[in-house]
Amino acid sequence: MSILTFLARRFIAGEKIEDALKVIRKLNQNGITTTLDILGENVKSEQEAAQKADNYIQALEMIDKEKLNSHASIKLTQMGLDVSDGFCYDNVSRIFEKAASLNNFVRVDMEGSDYTGRTLDLVYRWHEAFPKMGTVIQAMLFRSLEDIKELNRRKIRVRLCKGAYREPKQIAFQDRRDINTNFLTLTKLLLREGVYPAIGTHDEKLIEATREFAQKEGIGKDKYEFQMLYGIRRGLQLRLTQEGYNVRVYVPYGTHWLPYYLRRLREKRENLLFFISNFFRD
Ligand code: FDA
């Protein structure tokens, strides 16, 4: 195992589906549900994108066979969005068909803002054919309030997160405080009018504010869930579960881990320092 692979293992279940299933099994035993992600993005060929969809179909079958409690999360640029919207639609529809036949749920992750509009247009089409699906909205984007209103109107499930991509100041909040304020505004809208929203953050202040708001409004713990990433704030994941909240952990696996890993490094300065100090150690 290279030093890089060793370091990435903090955030990634492993390179093989068996590694991910092992992690899912353990989380499930602790009362935590999961969503499985096969790492990869910006795939340029139809052949590779079709192969990735096949991998998801196999993974859904394995989850079902073992009766594990796990959804799946997909990225559209892994599914051929850079090839064409039409190809991507058909390719991902195969995953939704399989999930529907197994009564499972699949969520479309949100990538950089160049893809937001196209992703949502496809999500609206898919949701009409495959209701057991949802998507992700990023609190850092100015457009997100209107997008959530539309998703709520269509009764599409939303995972709210801060946003992991660098975005220009013309379209996105840059200051953390502004992102957090918008996160809370959008959380309230989702809790009041959305369908079983997922609050995707490790930020304890936002988690606390979510809990307080839900309690004040009489919104039960079964009406929403918290979501966190594999390897981040494990103690908090367990604590919330023990307090009776629904917690779902995003479990990525695969060999194309570098972009995902770099996004996680960027989120916290100490991660970067840890990476640099280990990378240059003999
Ligand atoms: P913030 O970054 O402020 O972190 C709050 C605290 O959490 C930190 O102080 C630290 O304790 C801990 N923490 C957070 N990140 C850490 C890290 N990398 N290493 C160590 N500790 C860390 N984004 C996106 O653009 N599209 C998507 O589809 C998704 N999907 C998604 C799913 C799920 C389940 C989650 C939780 C997140 C995403 N994201 C995402 C990522 C999201 O946009 C965001 O970048 C990260 O969650 C980090 O933001 P926080 O809300 O955790 O707050």
C-alpha cells in the first residue's frame, strides 16, 4: 500500500466493494445507516460510464442480498454527463430501475456549479419515472433557495450540504458565516416543507440549531436525518444515533479516490498539514 493510499484510507472504505460492505456492516451494527459511493468523476467515454453504472447495479444487488441498510449516491459526471445528457439519462435510468426493483433509494450528488442546472433538469425527469430518488443542494450557492422551493414543490428528497467545490463570488457565498446562515435558512425550509430532508454536515453548531428548530416546531426525529462522511466525527455520529436521531454515513470506495480525497483535505487545514508532513517523511 502506498503512503498516499494509506493516508486516503481515513476517508475511504477501501478500493474494493468488499471493503465497503465490511464498513457498512459495522456501521449498521451500530444503528447507523449508509449511502454507498463508488468513487469517480468526469468520465469521458460511454464505455467507462456504462461500466460504472454496472458496478452500481452489482453493488445494489449485493446490498440487497446481505440485507444491509444502505442507499447509493451517484455522481453524474461519472455516469456520462460530459458525454451527453441523453446518454447520461439512459445510463443512470438503469441504476434507478434496479434500485426500484429492490425497493432501494438512490441519490444524485451535486458537483460543481457548471453542472447544477443540468443535474436538476435530469433529476426532475428521473423523479417522474423513479420516485425513490433524491438529490443534493449546496448552501453556498445563491440559487439554492429557489432550487429547494422547486424540489419541495415536486416532493423530491434533498440532502443539504455546504458545498465542496470552489465557486466564483458572483454566484456563491465565500464567507463561512454567510454559508452557515444560508445553511440554517435552507434547513428550516426543508424541515417545514420538504420530504424527509437529510442535513449533511459535521458542524456541531448547525446540528444543534437543526435539533432545536425541529423540536420547537414539533417536527419528530423520524421526519429527517443527519448525514456525515465516513471517517469524520465518528463520535458525533454515534452520539446522535444513541440519542435517537437517524444518522446516515456516506461510504466511498474505489480506486479513483484522489479528487474526493483532495476535497476532504481542503476542508480542514490540519488535514493538509498532516498530509504534507507524512508525504515528505522518509
Ligand atoms: P465544516 O467544513 O465547517 O466542518 C465542521 C466540522 O466538521 C469541522 O470543524 C471538523 O470538526 C469536521 N470536518 C469537516 N470536514 C472535515 C474534514 N475533511 N476532515 C476532518 N474534519 C472535518 N458536497 C458537495 O458539493 N456535493 C455533494 O453531493 C456532497 N455530498 C455530501 C454528502 C454528505 C453525507 C456530507 C456530510 C457532505 C457532502 N458534501 C457534498 C460535502 C460538504 O459540502 C462539505 O464540503 C463537507 O461536509 C464539510 O462541511 P461541514 O458541513 O462538515 O462543515
